[in-house]
Amino acid sequence: MQQLATDVGVKIFLPARYAEEIRNNKHMSFKKALTTDFFGNYPGLEPLGLISKDHNVIQNVTRRRITPALGLVTDDISEEADLALGELLGDKEEWTTLTLKPLILELVARLSSRLFVGTELCRNEEWLQLARNYTLTAFAAGRALRTRPLALRPLLVWLLPEWRKARQDVRDARRILAPVISAVLERNRLADEKGLPRPKTKDTIQWFYDAFAEHGATRDDIADAQLALSVVAIHTTTELLTGVLLDLAQNEDFINELREEMIAALTKANKPSAPPSSEAPDGVVERNGKTTWGKNTLYQMKLLDSALKESQRLHVRDTATMRRVAESDVKLSDGTIIPEGAYTWVTLEAYRNPERYPDPDVYDPHRFLDLRSQPGQENKWQLVSTSADHLGFGHGEHACPGRFFASNEVKIALVHLLLKYDWQLPEGRPSDVVKSGTDCGVDANARIMFRRRKEEVQL
């Protein structure tokens, strides 16, 4: 255990062996840690404040509405990936070099927004710009305030340019979403007047309206919830997808193996009820020109799941995870005392532990597939599984509730990216991780080469 002064204050860093002890400890508060870090009680960061509210609306909508609906939106997300990549990459058959992370950020914003706000706004550039950039705006505002005296903060939030930008972003989001929210409310009113069930939707506007209803929340709260989803979903998913594509581009054999698995899974999901297209692989039926996704298609892509989990291991988003604030003195099993008020994190040193992960600095896309093949280990090593050995999504009660959507979204995106394009690195491996204080990230300047290829399956 170490106590260190960081760019976000004094923190106690706990070894990963303590993860099991603190993950559901009722005296270790996750919400207090969020409140301490993100200043969600100040105007401009209301979306972050929603994440730490006691009503748990963001978490509940994610767990109870988004996750159960994943099987219903797979084709929608795939359709959006097809449209987005057609616009972003096109059909260039010659090798072209680009900076990868901005491309992936645009793609993830499109795919996420398809579910979050629906087709009307998921291609609206003003909304997409907010969805992509509000996270950066909010974190910049937090950094600007964190170093200022506590007593002056209520005044400084009105003076600092970072905070003026945050408030403007929130106003813009509320303005853009207002007609969409009004349309949902009017649709509900008409259904209620006629005594009919309210229409079912495949976006989160209605879901947030329903979840907020018992708390007397406003239309602004529904709009703020959309920005909150963008904060927790878009940049973290961008990091994972950027990292795995850079990893796979090291070796064409990795990509070819994954393509074979993807084609096999899609073939199984599309057993022909009519003669297959002459251009489709044997057994694949293109319906309305596209291959459909079966209920278990993504689950069958186990090598893809393993490759993603391995990239998540190598490309950490933070130097530590599982942030908590002790609400009273907490005694751990070995006698270690965490004092009341202490802010703790769990380190990620297990990721580079050769006893847990042989050759820990080597990217091995088969690593977690091999671990899953061991008796009794099938469920422990999936991308969405959490443990003290792999804290990519946290662990315990407060593990990322959106990890199931993130997993599906990244896999769908990769199916499109790998089947439709060839990828290679222009000058060897880019730098893996760029660190700034406690934050990490895949090198934002990493470049990659791509060219259009003829996909075996029409997605």
C-alpha cells in the first residue's frame, strides 16, 4: 500500500490482492469518490453529477434497459457501422495512411448515438460533436478547478473559461435534444389519452423518461443523461477499439484468423432458407442484400473476445481503478487500516505479472481463449467478466454497467473494419500508451494504413 500525491490529490494505492475485499465493502463509497473527482454539483457538469446521484438512474437504465435490449439492436448498430465507415473511409483500394484515434472516435460516437438518441440525431453533426467533445470539456473544467482553493471554487466556476465552455455545451445539448424529448412526451400523451400502451422504442430517450418519472426530474435531466452516457461510453470504447486495431495490425495472421471466425459465426447465423448469393460464402444468406446477425453470433466469436481482452490488458485507461472513499475506518484482512476519509485506488500491476500472464509484455490474442478452454474457466475470462486479475471494467457492485454494450459495439465495429478493410502499420509499432498523471491512453498520434477489400459477407 502506498500513499502518493497525484494530479488529482493524495490517494492511497492498494495492490490488486485487495480488490476482492473492497469491491462491495459498504464503508468504501464509490459515489463519494465520483463526487470528489468530478464536481458534478456545479453548473456545467450536471451530467457527471447524475452518475453519482442516489437514484442511480444512469446505472439502472444501463442495466435494466440497455443490456436486455442488446440482442434487438445488433442489426441497427451494424447498419450504422456500415453507413459510418462508408462515409469515413470510403472504398479506396490503394493504401492510405491516417491517424487512427480520431477515426475511431467518430465511429464510436455514431454507433453509440444510434442506441442512445436514435436515428434522428445519431447523424446530426452538431450532436455528434458534443457527444465526442463533452468528456474532454468536462475533464478540462475539473482540472482547472481542482488546483484552486476550496473556498473560491463556487466563484471560480463562473469565471474560468473551461467552466463557461462546459455550461455552453450543456445548454447546446439541451437545445438539440428538446424537440426529440418533446416528441416522446407528445407520443406518450396521445397513447395515454387513447388508453393504448406507450410505443416501444430502441433508444434511451423514452427509457430515461420512464426512469426519471418517479423522481420528478425535468426535461433537462433527460438531456443531461445523454451527455452522461457519452462521458462514460464513448472515449473508453474508443480507447479499446483503437488499441486492438493497432495490436492486430502488427501481424496479418491475427487478422486472418479473426476473419475466419467472423465468417463462420455469420454463416451459422444465416443458414439458408433460400439459395445463397453467388458471391456469398457457402451457407450464408443475404437478406435484403445484408447478412443478418443471430442471437449468439457475437458470443461465438471467442477469439475476437480474447483479442479484445488482451488489448484491454495492455492498453490501460488509468494507472489504477476501483476508486473509493472510506466513510469510516476500514480494517482489511491482513490488519491494514484504511482511515476514514481516505481516497483509495486499486493498482493494475496484475496486468504485468508474469506469474498470472506469461510474457506479459507480448500481445497474444489467444491468451484469454486458452484460459477459457480450461475446465471451469469458461466464464471467468470473457471480455465482460471481472476479477482481481483483470480490472478493465472494475470489479464488484460498481463494475462498469455498460460493459456488455461496449463489448457488443466494439465487436460489431471490428467485424466491419476487418472484413471490409486491410490494415497495417506504416513504420512498425507506435508507442503503446501515453501517460499524463494518473490518466493513460493509446497514443493519439498513432497512424495506420488501410485499403478497401472485398468482404466475404455483405454486412
